[in-house]
Amino acid sequence: MGISGVIEVEATFDRPCGFLTVHRTSRLALAAGRVTDPEPYREGEDEEEPLSSGPTP
């Protein structure tokens, strides 16, 4: 879990889709969008390094 109870989510969109981010308590829509022309998924390619969540000891 991130700072202040925020959960970071990573997603790959490899086909057209729509999305909606909603605040659960108030049901307020925070963000909405659509992916109309995504890059095709290339299986077996090296994935990007994940972002660091803090300093490495």
C-alpha cells in the first residue's frame, strides 16, 4: 500500500476499452476515458522495470 492508503495499480490496455474511476463512498466519478487505438501486446518482450517505491537500502 502506498502513502496515505493509496493503492497503485498498473494496467495494460491491448484492445479498445473504456474506463471509469469512482470514489466508492460518494460515488463521484473521478476520471473517465477510453483507449481507441492501443499498441498490440507483444508477448515475450522484456517488460519495463517497475518504479521504485522508495530508497533502496
